Amino acid sequence: AGHPGITATAHLISNRFWWPTLQRDVIDFVRGCSFCNISKSFHQCPAGLLQPIPQRPWSHISIDFVTDLPSSRNFANILTVIDRFSKACRLIPLPKLPTAFETAEFLMKQVLRFYGLPEDIVRYLLWAEYAQNSLRNPSTGLTPFQCVLGFQPPLFPWSGEPSELPAVNDWLQRSEETWSSAHVHLQQAVRRVREQADRLRRPSPTYTPGQWVWLSSRDLRLRLPCRKLSPRYVGPFKILRQITPVSYRLAPPANYRISPTFHVSLLKPAGALRGVEEQEEAEDESTPTIIVDGEKAYQ
């Protein structure tokens, strides 16, 4: 039969029943209602404030894949690597989607050997693998990097200490002046954008692995008869881990065929669920069938 909301439900129950935690139990029940969480819009400001900018080129990078392109010389995918400071990009053609190990190799050969080791990588690079390949092997007397690449990539950024070569010092001084000028202009641009963006945003809530959240259907391809009446949220899904301060990896069903990493602004807490088994049973009984990328999914 549904419920009329927190206040009306609590009033109806209190006409005939009372217990010490009545109000709290009603709030938890209503906030855990699957129909309400799926159908009602979320009226709070989007979560996730703008993040600080890097201090120098190639200290922080973002990577992503562009897939399913028309084949050209047996290449149909592109690995994009973006420097978050200078906005410079490197485009690496790929014949197919690589594994995590292959992605690390592409980054080593195409990016890190030219620009050094970044301070932060959003996804995929295995730091343990980098450290292991930097260790000298007793059998060969060389590190794996030296055997494969012919040189040893720096494990730590150059400290910038004065060199005996005047040309090196001049180059370093010009680079630092260029970086400082670029950083000042970036700060000014970011400050203007942040003043506008953060007015309509709120700090990111803290989610923990194992917590359940609802996912906004805004960017999902839901093939329903009427988009206007489609669910505002789908789920709930379990959080696997936090990727960045403003993004989380979820555990959506395999038939969704979407990236499992989402910005915090697309999530909202699922509240007090009535147990995972009861929640799944309630979803199976009450939630309409939707189609994601041509396949049925019950959310």
C-alpha cells in the first residue's frame, strides 16, 4: 500500500502504538524504501568540490580508453593520457583493450620514460610492479627496466640541485619560471571556476567499502517507454573501494556493461536497508524491468 512519508506515517502509527524508538524506526523505514529512492529526485546540491591543481607538468595524469573506433592498420582503440597541469595529451593506438599489466607497460614506454614518474595516477598503474622492476636481479646484474627498456627510469623526481653545467641551470631556471607563470594563471582560472561551481556543490560525503548506495540514472541508457517516468536512481549497489577523493568503484551487475567507477555526485546513500536478502527480494518483486545497452536488467 505504500506510505505517506515520515511525518504522516509516524502519526498514523502513534495513534494506536508506541515504543521508545518509533520515530527513528519510521525514519529508517521510509529512507530505506526502494520505490522512493528509485523514483524521487535528490534535491541536495551535487557532492564533490573542485580538486587542487598540480604544481608542475606530468606530476598528475589522467588516463582513459577510447574504444570501438573504425579499424585503421589493425588499431581500433586509443589510450589517452592527459597531463592535468599543462593539459598536454598523448594518444597511444591499441589493437585491443589491454590488461592492467599491458597498460602499465604502455605507460612506461610511451609516457614515463619521457616525463618521469608522476606523483599520482588515477587508475591502472601498479606501483608494486614499478618498484619490483626497479630492483637489481642477481642473475643478470641489471634491473628488469634496464633489460627491457635499456635504461633505468627515475624512481624519484629530480631534486633540482645546481649542476656543474651552466646550460642545465639555465634550462631549469627557465622551466621553473614557465611553470610558476602557468601555475599562477591556472590558479586564477580555477579560483574563478571554483567560486561559481562550489556555490552549487557541497563537500563529498564519506563512503566506506561495503556501504550501499543508489546510482543516478542520468547517464545510463535506460530503454523505457517513457523517459520522463523512468527511475531517477537504480540500485542499490555495494561500494568496493574509493578511487579518488571524489570517485568510487561500485559493483553493478555484469549485464550493465558500464564502467564501475562513478563520481560522488551521482551517488546517494541507501540508508538503512532491511537486510541484503530482503532488499533483493523486494527489488525482484516491485522494480520494473529496464534495459541497459540492449539487455534486460532488473533495477
